[in-house]
Amino acid sequence: MASSVQLIGWAARIAVAAILLQTLFFKFTGAEESRYIFTTLMGPELEAYGRIGSGVVELIAAVLILIPQTAWLGSLIAVLTILGAIFSHLTRLGIEVKGDGGLLFALALVVLVLGTLSLLLNRKDIPFISAFLPSG
């Protein structure tokens, strides 16, 4: 039977993957809100590259976080990517984007918290850190 820590870890990973995956439809189809965000951040000439590029990175993170052996890497990619999104909200976009009531920002914070939790729970699997952790 799985321990409560394992269940919490899986729940965090599934939630992060679900949030990242649900945004892909909007990014890959060029939804108005996604185009607005990336035009604001990168200008009209680079908007599509930023939108599609970030979508690809988030897709990779979502897949890796669901595979037990690579959950640490998916968590790390998710956290680093979402830190960029949070920074963008705090500097250029604002908390509320196009009348969303701050939903995108709130989801980014959820991904940051749960992705960090997942990273901490899977730290023993990180090759360059596990060597320094106590065995047991």
C-alpha cells in the first residue's frame, strides 16, 4: 500500500501536469488571450515562437512529471518555467489578464507550490543532489 507521502506526491504531480496540459490547447491553437500575453511579452514578430515554445516546454514538463523516474526533472522544468510566468505577471502582464480575475496568476502559484513540493519529495532521484543526501 502506498504511503500518505507517496499519495500526496502523486496528487501534486497530477495537478501540476493537469494545469500545464490544459493550457496547451489555448497556446497551440493561438487563442486570443495567449496571443495577447505573448505579444505583450515578446512583440508581434516573436509572439508565436514564445507561445508555441513555452507550450512545448510545458508539454515536456507535464510528461516527465508523470513518469516516476523523471518526476524530479519534470518538476524542475515546471518550477523554472512557472517562475518565468510569475515574473511576467508581476512585471509586464499584471495579476489580472484580460479580465480573468487573476486566474492564470493563481494557477501559476499553484504550479509553483505543488511543483516545488514534488521536487522536494523526489530529491533523492536528482543525480547531482542525491550523492549528498544521507542514505536510508
